[in-house]
Amino acid sequence: MKSIIDGENIISPSLKGKNFRELDDSISWRNPLFNSFFDSAKINPTAHKKDILIDAFEFVCALILVVLFAPIMIATAIAIRISSKGSVFYKQIRVGKNGEHFNIYKFRSMIQNAEVHTGITLSWEGDPRITKLGDFLRKSHIDELPQLLNILRGEMSFIGPRPERPEFTDVYVQDITNYKVRENVKPGITGLAQIACVYDAKAPDKLKYDLLYILHKDSYLLNLLIAWYTAKKMLFLKGTAELV
């Protein structure tokens, strides 16, 4: 069985025009839309050039969404302040495009100073550090809304691999083939891995879908599908979009 994470040079120009199943036959899509897309879509690993128009479009969309979601964000901030001690917002250093570090912004969904006793660790399903309100904010993805600021600052896109903490990235780059390829594009608020994988999926499992997205990221259809199923996850508070 072939896996996309095992290729020696996953962004080689020689892959241009190939189908992803030539690289990976381990993904079985339950969702007919994604199954149909990846049956016909061709890889274009060399098309990811900086596009000023795309950056400008995302900036305008983020600005509009900040205005539209302002009432929800204000209500969320008040609810956090009332329900638990600590700051409303939470920032954390993450790794972005080209390995550059930046501060990601979220609504706080854990108890204040959650890592004082646990140390630096990934969150997991049923993590007791998550507050009751925080559990809802995570399932609804409302906690991610402050990342619209990261888009306005040019640090993130709407869709792309989720940015990871440098403490984990340093390890993953050494242990997982092709992990550093994620740094070729801007990280996103949502991504293919976020709708295909469970919340606490392992890094290699998420990487498979991150690489798959990177090789097809210039497809408007794929981006629309990811946006649509992300919205469905938020609306129905689902852990995954049940694509695979």
C-alpha cells in the first residue's frame, strides 16, 4: 500500500498532471463529492506562486467577516469573562509559511495557565483542562474567529494546513517524511485534514491530507468543498465531516 507521506520529493515538478492515487492508494473516500474530485483532479505542485489578488481577496473577506461576526465575538468574550477566571483571548506561537513564527489568536477555551501542571502537550478528546464553555467553542469553532486577525496580518489563509507549535514541529520534521512541505504554503483556519480527521488524530494522519491539499490547493472546487464542509461541521458541532 502506497502513502503520500512516504514520497521522497512530494512537490517535484515531475508529479505535475498525475492523479493522487498514483501516490497514495490508502485513502478511501466515503463522500462521493471528494471521491469524484480526486478521481479526476490532477496534481499541480508548481503552481503555488504568491498571488497579490488572492491575498487582497482574503483580506477583504476577513474584514467583512469581522464585521458580520462582531456580535458573536462580543457575546463570546462576555461569556468567557463571566464563566471562568482569566483572559478572554489566548495567543500562542505557531509556525507559518517558510518556517516563520507568529502569534495565533483564539478565544480562550481552557482554564487559565493550562500547561502549568501538564507542561507543553497536545490537547486530546475529553481534555479536563477545557472549560464547559470552551468545549462548545471548540466544537462550533467559534474559538477560531480571532484568527481573522491573523488573515488581516497576512500570516494565515482561510484554508491550509493548521499551524503547529514549534516545539512539536521541530520533532515532526525530524521524524516524519515530508512534514516540512507544510511550510510551503500559508497555514489556514481550516483545512482538508480538519474535516477529514478526528480532533486528536496523529500528526502523520493529518499530514496525509495536508499534503493532498497542497498538491491541489489551486483548485477552486476543492477550496469550496472544504469551506462548505467546515461550515457544516460548525453548524452541527461534528468532530469530522465523515469524508473517509
